Amino acid sequence: MAARVRIKDHWKEQRLFERRALIAGALIGVLALVLFARLVTLQVVRHDYYTDLSQGNRVRIEPLPAPRGLILDRNGTVLAENRPAYQLELVREEVSDLDATLQRLSDIGLIPADDIDDARKLVRSHRSFDSVPIRLRLDDEQIATFAVHRYEFPGVDIRTRLARSYPYGEIAVHALGYVAAISEQDLARIDRAAYSGTTLIGKLGVEAAYEAELHGHNGSREILVNAQGRSVQRQGAFVPNLNTVDPVAGEDLILAMDLEVQKVAETELGARRGAVIAIDPANGDVIALVSRPGYDPNAFGRGISRVEYQALLDNIDRPLFNRALRGTYPSGSTIKPAIALAGLAYGEVNPSQTRFCAGVFRLPGSSRMFREGRSGRHGAVGIVDSIARSCDVYFYDLASRLGVDRIAAFLAPFGFGSLTGIDIGGEKPGLLPSREWKRKAFSNPADQVWFPGETVNFGIGQGYFLVTPLQLAHYTSILANQGTSWKPRLVNAVRDPVSGAVRHLAPQKDAEVSATPEQWHLVMEGMLGALRGRGTAAATAGRNMTYAIAGKTGTAQVFSVGQTEKYDEKTVAERLRDHSWFIAFAPAEAPRIAVAVIVENGGFGSTGAAPIARKVMDAWLVNGGGA
Amino acid sequence: MTYGSIDSSYTRRTLTRSARALASLKLDGPLLVGLALIALYGLIVMYSASGQNVGAVLKSATRLGIGIVVMLILAQVKPGFLRRATPIIYVVGIVLLVVVDVVGYVGKGAQRWLDLGLFRFQPSEIMKIAVPMMCAWYLHERPLPPSTPNLLVTVLIIFLPAALTIAQPDLGTGVLITIAGVLVILMAGLQIRIILALAGITAIGAWFGWSFLHDYQQKRVLMFLDPQSDPLGAGYHIIQSQIAIGSGGIFGKGWMNGSQGQLEFLPERSTDFIFAVIGEEFGLVGLALLIFLYLFVVGRAIFLAMQTQETFARLLSGSIAITFFVYVFINTGMVSGLLPVVGVPLPLVSYGGTSMVTLMAGFGILMSLYSHRKLIRS
């Protein structure tokens, strides 16, 4: 076409343009129809679907946490309450870089560097739109610091929440337990929906055991949010109708505990390691439950730092260890009243006969000597004196005549070797040995045989036999009751926080220990004797009594001493000294309190533990309590 | 010009008088009414979309006013003068684009603006008109349909500014510039087989060009194909705008009551995504009304283009008319999920200065081309 010259034909070009314009117009019409069809699809066909999505966009359901129930002592003194606290919360989906944000928060001193990993885990374990508390209690300075840096932290905010507060700090911590941030493990066992909005959960003690009562029911509130997730009051010119479900506060717990008695017990134990448990024999009410050393439960509610927690774990005195429920010790001589009762019940003891104590006991046909623990020789002792003066030889002999299986069978209803059934978790069963137990417990056939010498030691509460302080207190209350057994309980009643209606919890009876009134009476005479005249605790707990106390000292060996050498208290390190036990109930004729005290490495029961038990009973019986 | 049957002589007199006044101003009545209705609709929506911000509405109205003035002025310019000035405008535009690119390169970032002290100015906006003008200018004295060499020159005229604009990077405007130029070629009567062949080449070119796109541009296209794959990231715009439109239903949630828009779930609600605000608050009815107004304006503009007699005028006004619809379709298609998100404002409604002025300038030129025609036929 190179040579051909094309002439412009205006008429033809006009026609061409018009044709093209019409084609364009037609195409425009088609595209407009496509667009319209698309709009019909969105707005008519799928209208409901998109309406749901837009509703989900703008309405967020915000949980309203229920205030946790209070914990009160029997006189209405508040032991655990809720106080407003400022806490730092983070919403994962609004934070662009979680790691960087946490690091930055740590840099400005709002979270400890050691806690970054835990905070990250905690945040990750929640749903992305949950507001997760990463620091539970901020002080004024930290609030000010955050206020200055707030713009740097989208998705992080300070919220006012009710935090748990224990006004008496360490007092009764091992009974109350504590609350702390809900952990991953907690999340696995709780109903997440019921706990959405709740930041703290009971971890131990009453707080954990009565979690269901204390927690209450969380409410919820529908709020209008904008794209940034911020709550807004209205949308355009229209104020929407949003629903609110009010939270129902958790129930208050009224404990059997008497704070004054509890305080006395804590003070008397002081810096020593040990436990005190006082029970009302009439119903199993736990008047005081002490394990020392303790720790400040407020630290957990505040969000304990890794360093603080490690310090508690590493402490040689093990403050986190609940000695009252979980410490297992040899009972020492405190078991003698029960052995004596067994002797009477099985007819192995004639109350009118005495046995001569020369300070040493030998099994027939054996040269092994079982020594008197303390005072050399008691001479001729009967059943009452043997308890009062804690004659080991008498009980060596009695135990070997009873035999291990009869002892074990008789001790079982006292609650030894099994859980007492106290209403908070964590107690240990201790160990009630028997032939059958030994056969199962050891793998070496030579060890599976029960030796007669082991029965002899059992008679004075040494050897395999292990008890917890709680079990001893429970046992003491059964002695006080002459056989009737109530399950120990910390919580007496539940109170509705709104109406104030109190629902009393009925005490629960356990298996009875059967013996005749005369037999009970003989044992009590022995225990009364321990605090009188030549009795083991007469000079300590028994001084200036205004009411009759029936008690029994005990000394639990930490390690066995050799047969010939004499045990010298002063030569062994303090921590290897014997544990000091004392059990008692009073007033003897109508018991209103049964106490068990252990002082670890406290030496003899009469000097270490007995004075503490006396102070506790005084606090309850003389100084107002228990009336 | 007919106004149907009008009974009242008073009304007829008034209309005749205003038609005469408009004619003396070189304006077209129906087109002007259409544009005014769209702009008014836009201002009403803008009040809601800006979150009841009177300032934003006033600013928008001011820009509309500037646009009308520009339109009035350009309507007075004689087509001959415009045609002669075309190569100069085009070259100046190219130079400015190069300057912007260089400044942007030095400043290490996207650069679309030239700061002239008093106001900021976007050279690529000029090219939206300058490119079809240049194409029309080049083709108007050559035989049509264009020969292959002429076609190649025209393609080059389009390619140069389009490439410079995409390099800024501003893919949306680059595509619009290309479309405006290509429309001139198509209106010039390019043979169907060549169109098909070019379409094939474009497809292959797109496949190649894919690798030259910026990451975020690639992402936008991918997101369009599957918005749910990244609902909080790149797919967020599309999902939220579809929720807004879909939840509006047939009659909408009412003015200022669209939760998606009012609570800011809808991004860029007063600019690129204002169509979704209309869909949410006024429903299908409101959108259909707007589309009808747009079709009326486009239809009238094409009608005017067909009335012109010069090749330059025909090609240019045809391109302006159809480009206007392309803007509308790209924006509405993008907002309703038919097309990828390219960042094209909704003509005359979206908040944003330069594009409003450019559009009005285009219509000014179109009115000039129509009203200055020599009446050959009756």
C-alpha cells in the first residue's frame, strides 16, 4: 500500500465515527447492566448475609465481670475483698507487633523484663479480641508513665478492675489460698464463656475450693464500636438500642475461722516453721489453720514477678508449702492415747494393773534394746500414768502385744492414712502402715516382711507411721468427742451478697470410733494428767489453767539415733532437731476446741509446741472467742 | 433542543430565555443539569461520608465551583485555538511528568505532586485530557481508519505519559490515561481485526508487565481475585465495601445511618469508596438513581460528540464522553467487587480536588467543541 495515497473522506469518517459511538453506547449499556446486576446480587440476593456481617462489625459484646464474693471470718471480719485497681490490658488483634510492644512496655518499666515470655503466652492463649491483663496492679507512677507513652501503644490500655485484696496479708494465707491471673491450665478446665471478662481465679485454699460460689455470673453489655474498636456513643444521627445483662455477684463465704485465734496462733509460731490447727469438736469447724512461714497472697493478685516467685520457691523454709495439710511427720507420742484406747478396746490392758518401766524394752528372744526416750525410768506405771508421763516402755510392750494389724485397724477410723475430707483441696493422706501395706510398698521380698520391732516403734508413733497436722487435729477432736467424727471444714455458711440471706452448710459426720465410756474416760484421765503434777506438759501448757485441758506431747524424730549413743540436742544442726508436737482439747468435761501444734525442729513437745496450743485455747475459751 | 410539550407559556418563555442564555455562554443545558444533579447528590452524600463535616462539604463545593469556572472558560475557547495549542500542552505535560519523576526519585518515595507554593498540582491529571487531545490532533488530518505507521505513532503518544505516570507510581491514573488515548484510536475507526490482535498483545503484555508491578499493586490484583485470603490486610477494603453495599439493601439504612461508613469500617469512605456509602445509606434505589444520572450525562455527551463535524472535535469529545463512563465504571466496579482496587475516584462525587477540576475541564472542552460547530445541516 506504499504508493497508494489515501484521501480523507469526511462523510465516510463521520459515518464511521457514528457507528463507533453507537457501539460504545451499546457497550456502556451492557456494562451498566452488569454493574446493576452486581448491585442486585449484593443488595437483594445476599442482603441478609451482609447485614449480619455489618451487625457483627459494629456491635461488640463486652463482658461485665461479676464482683467476686467476699471471705469473712466467723465474726464478720473481712479476710478477702475486692478493691479497684488499675491494670494494663492488651487486645492482640489491635496490636500490630506483639513482641515489639511487650518489649517496649518493658523498656519503659511497665512490665518486668522477666515476665515478657509469660505475658506473651498469656496473650496468645486468649482469643485475639479479648482484652488480656498483662500487668495487674499499676501504681501511680506507672499510670503516669503509660499516660505519657500511650500514643505509642495502640491496643494497650489501662482499665479499672476489681482486684482481690487480703487486708491481713500473710495471716491465714494457707487456709484462704489466693487468686491469680487465669493461666493456660485454668483455661483448659473452665468454661471460657462463663469466665470471659474475669481476670482472676482461685488458685489454692478456700479461693480455689469455693471458686464456683465466689465467682458469680458475669454479665455482658453490647457496645457500639468503630473500626478502631473504640466504644462510641452513637452512629451518625442514630442512637442504637443495645442490650445489657447485669452481672450477678459471687456469694460471700463465712468461715468457721476466728481471726483473733488465728492471729494468736500465727504470732505464737512466729518465725518458727510449723503448723497449728484448731477445730471445734462439736461440728468440725476449723477455728484456726496456720502454716508458717506464710507469704503475701496480695503479691499473686497483683501479678507476682518471676523473680519474686522464684525467691519464694527457693526459700529454704518453703513458705509456699502448706505444712498444715501437706506436711507429713511421724506422730511421736501423740498417738499414745489411741494406742491405749486400742489396748483397752481389744482387752490387752487391764486398767487396774501396772507395768514396771526400767527404761529399756526388749522383745522376747531378741537382744535389741528399745530405749525410753527421755526421763530414764518411770517405775511402775498404769494406763493413765503411761499417757500422762509418756512412758515409751509401756507402749513398746502394749504395741507388741496388740500387733500391727490391730493397731492399724483401730487407727483407721480416726482418719489416719486417709484424707480427712476437709473442704479445701491439697491435703495429704499420710501413711498408716500394716502388714499388707508393707507387702505392697516394697519390691524387694526381704523388705516386704513386717518385723516385730517395727510394731514396737509404732507404739510410740515412730517408724513408717506418718500424719499431717490436720489429721492430728482431727484425731484430737475425735478423742474430745469420745468417738464422734466430723469432717473438718473451713466454710460454715454462704451468704447472698444482695439479699444478705445466709445459707448454713450442714456439718458432715464420719465413721465413728467405738469404745466404751469407761475406756474413753481412762484415756482422757491420762491426757488430763499430762498437764498436771508429774505430767509431761504440766510445767508448760499446764501452768495456771482456769479450765481443764486434756493433752499429749509428742516428739518426732527427724532421723534415727544409734542404739547406744545418747541423743544430744545441741550437737546436731538446728534443722535436724526433733519436731515438737502437742495435741490438746479443752475444757475436758465439755470440749469446745481441739488443737494440734507442730513446731518443726522445735525439740521436745512440751517446750516447743505445748505453750502455743495453750495460747490458742486461751484465745478461744478465755479471751472472748467461741462463746 | 426540545423540551417536550410545555403548556405554560410562562414556563416556555423562561426555558427559552435560559436556553438562549446558555447558548450564548456556549453551554449545553441538559448536560449542565445532569452534572449539577450529580454534584448536588455528591455534596449531600459527602456530608454523611465525611462524618457530618461541614468543612469538607464546603471544600468540596469550592472545588466544584472552581471546576465550573474552568468549564465556563474552556467552553469559550474556540476549537481551532485549542487544536493549535494541543502539541504545546502535551509537551509541557510530558516535561512536568519528568520533573515529578525526578523529584520523586530524589525524595525517595512516591511523588505525584508538584508544589507550586500556592497549591499543589498533579501533572498526570493534565495528561488525562492532553493525551486524547494529542491523539485526536495527530489523527485529525490523516485518513481514517489510521494506517499502521500512524497507529504506531499514536500508541507512542499514549505510551510515553502513561509509562511516566505508572513510574510515579500511580497505576490508576496511568491506566486511565491509556484508556483515554486508546478510546480516540477506537473512535477513529480502527479495524476490528486489529483491535482483536491488539487485545491479544495486551493480554501477553499484561502477563509480562505483571513482574514490573510494585508489590502492593500485585497484591491489590491478587486480593481482588480472593479478598478473603487477607481480610485484615489487602482484602479489607473490598470486604468492607461489599458489606456496606450489601447491608444497605433496597432502600438503604438512611442518610447518616450507615454503620459501615459512620463507624469507619469502610476505608476511604469520602474518597474512593464513597459509592459504598451511598449504597449503604440509600440502598439499591440510591445507587440506581446515581447510575441513571451518570448514564444520562454520558449519553448526552456522546450525542453532542456525534453532532460535531470536525474530526478533531469528534475524536476528542467522543473520548471525553466515554472516558467519563470508564471512570464511573472502574470506581463502581472496584467498590462493588467487580474490578480490582485501583484507586480511581467516583467522578464528581468523591472528595478530591484535581480530578473534579479535570472532569469539568473535559466537559468545558466538550461543550466548546459542540457549541462552536458550523451549522451545515439545518
